[in-house]
Amino acid sequence: MDLPPLSTSGPPPIPRVQASGLWDQSENLLLWVRRGAASVCIEDDPEIHLREGEGVWIPMSAGNRWLVTTEPGTVAFPLLTSPRVAAEYLSEPRAFAIPDGWQDWLIQNFNLMITPLASHGHSHDALAQLLGRHGSRPPDQAGAADTELRTTDRPIMPRANGARDVAEELLRNPALDLTIPQWATRVLSSPRTLLRDFRADTGLTFEQWRLSCRLHSGVEYLAAGYGVAAVAARVGFATHNGFTRAFRQQFGLTPHEFSRELSARRGASGLALRATAARQADQLVRMMRATDAPAVPDKLPAARTPAHTNSVHVLIWTYRGSGYLDIGDRRYEQERGVATWIPAGLEHITGARENSLSLPLGNAATGDLRLSEPLQAQFSPTWDDYLLFCSVSARTPIRPDEYMPSHILDLFAEQVALQRALSVPMPTDPRARGVAMDYLRSVGTSGGLWVDAPADIRRAFREQTGMTFARWCYAARMQIARDLIAGGAKPSAVARRVGYAHLPTFSAAFTRFHGLSPREYREREAGTP
């Protein structure tokens, strides 16, 4: 199916950004400039300047003040790295050049940081390994096979928003050791609600769920070839013995026994979740030490989310390859450049196929957008940088002054207006409904002017909507015009969009229908005097 293009013109300019704040994360910062130029300053340290294709890793501590400045046209990605892993490598900031071929891998790691996607071959703290081991023995690179043991089963995810946010962050970084009050503050919940939601949704207490998460991650690190002591530290155990006891109690064998079984089965199937990430991280070590050019990753593995719902409408966009959105038994394909609004309240699964990237662009409240089924449109490749900037702005503090989360709706103004026009009573007769949908799609192309219809279709409109076909067309055009005006479009542009050759004629029709002129309606919606 051909989707409507969002615009025949180019994307808006990417503005300059100057963002600052007090660091409240337990992780460290990795800032990478994909396009343009940026600078970063932490506390009283010297300012670090980055050009296109460069990145910097900065060790952070709670209470540090940070400042990131980007030039106009810049796309810069902030990524978080595990505090325990990063501490093994460097205690001072380090700038580095990103080698060709690794950009999509970094974008995918950013994506895994901000979404519930799970992907074989990626690890959250693989980013920290980008900094090098500085003499530590690298994990076995021969590759480790997935076993058929149930040790790799992912723990059940809570459904409640706050508890789910905590669970997703722990899956990305199981070593995080925040208290329940600290977690509650972080996800804007209360300790009591958080504890209740974990037990109600998963059947486990928070402590039991976190232990399951850590052991799940421990299995993946063991499969990647890490030693038991290193795994214990990476997944949040204070001692090697504590990890061994918990592992044996859960799975009936020690980590050493599990590793031996993995070795016996090596080559039986694909790499475990973190094995590919470990191999790629070792290649990046050579890049950081400037001793060798690391090999480009073979591929981006496929990724998908668990079934979940959102309390707001979420806009996703396929930047590379292809993906899909599953709602019930219906699949919506996501080809390169396709953007899809996912309606709030609908359980769904999103996925990206191998060598594909799909990113969130923003959210819309249910009051801002009435949506009962997915709404799709097509972006051209000229929009890539702007949309990557939108994704960073939507999910991180690196955003312009006076950032408005609903700004992404402006890109869909015409498509949203068509969707809202469906609030006009629709005929139930299949043929008449088809005529109605054809007319809505024609607005702005054929001009949305009078379209003749057979007598039986006109009769269906009159009987089933209470309006003649001509009156229904007029009402639909005025609904679309209203929403375009409310979205900030100029009345002259809206007039042409809904099929009026002359602005005064459009203004008169708009005023008759809404009781306000286009200018008065726009001022009222904007809240101006």
C-alpha cells in the first residue's frame, strides 16, 4: 500500500541546543556526534570539543553539573554506560573517533537504552567496553552456544508503567543497586505502589524479580565467555560466593558447571545474547587504543519488544531496513522511512528485522490526538538527520529550549486532520463508506471539491448520517480545516489544502460552520488575546 508522504518540502532546520543539569544517574556518559559539532563540560573540567564522527566517554558521579552544547544542524547521541564495568577501564575522560561502519551499532545501543526492545547480540554495557580493558584478559572469543536449559528465560515483565520502567532499566543494567525509595523517585511513583505492582504483575517481590534478572544476565555473560568472578560483579553481586550460591539454588548447578556444559555444546546453535556484543567490544578496544582498525560488525541482529501497552500514543520510525507492528492478529509493515502512530491502550509488539533500526520519535497525549488504529505516513531519506534529532530530543535531556513534546504532531498535521475528520458521522453501508474514505483521501489532491455519487449512495448518506452527501463533504472539509488551523497552518495554505481557490470564500465557509473566522479560531486555540 502506498502511504502519503509527509511533505514535499525539506525537513525543518535542526536548531542549536544548549542543555544542562545536575547528574542524577548512576551510569557514566558516552556522547557521540553523528553530524555537526558539539562540546561537553562537566563541573569545572576543561570543555571538550567534538567534531562529526567523534565521541567522548566521561566518568560521572551524582551531583556533577553538566553542560552540552551543539551547533545548528548537529545530531549527537548521549548513551549511558554501566558504572561498575566502566570503572574497570578509565577514571578520566577519553575522546575517540568512531570508525566507519560502527555508527548504526551505536544508534542501536541508544535505541535499546530508551525502548523495551530486546536484541540478541547487543549488551547495554558493551558500550563501556568500547573504552578498553587496560590489561585485563578479554573473554573467550571462540563463541558460546545457547543451551536448551531454561536458565535464559527472561523474567516476567510488570505491566504497570513505573514498575515496568524499573524492570527495563534493570534488564539493561542489572548491577544497579538503588533502594526502593530511590527507584520510586526515579520513575515518579511511590515505594508502596512500586512494590505492589511488581508482586501483582509478576508474582514475585521486587527483590525476587531483581535476583531473577541478575541471574538471567549472568547466564548470558557466562555464555559470552566471561569468568565467574567478572560475571558476579557485572550483574550486581558483592561477592563471587554469593553469586555461586544464588546460581546453584536457582538452576541446580554452579556457574563453573554451567560454563563447562556450554563449552560441551559450543557450536550447537547461535551466539547467546551478549556473546556477539563481547566480540564486537573487543574489536572496539583496538579502536580505543588506536592500535588497529576494528572490523565492522557483521550485522545488526533482529530485535523485538514484549507485548505491552502505552498510556500515550507513541510514534515510531524505521530508519534502516524494515520492521513491523503487531496488534492482535493484524501486522502493520514498517518499511524504510515509514512512521507509525501506535494508539494508546492497545497491546502490541514492535520489531525490527536483521540489519534494521526502528526508533521512537515522540509521544502524543490522548487529548491531543484521537486515535483508535495505527496511522502511517512516509518520510523521505532527506528527513533522516532531523528525525534522529527528534528521537534524541524526545527521550533524553539533550533537547532545544522550550521543547514541546507535541511538536511531532505538526509533521502529521494533514494525516491527523484526516483521522480526526472521521468524527464526522460515517455511513455504515460498505459502498457509501468507501466513497466517504475516497473523498477524505482526495482532499488536497483533487481539491476535495464536489464529487458526484449515484442515487443509492446519496440516499445512504442521508439515511445513515443525517446529512446529504454534499453537506457531509462540506462538514468533512471544515473538520480538516479546523485541525490544520489549530495546528498553526496559515489560513491561505489551509484554503488551498481543502479545495478553495480564494481565501475570502474559504473564510466565509469556515465562519458559517464554526462560528469563528479562521484567524479568530487560530488565536483562540493558541490562547492569544
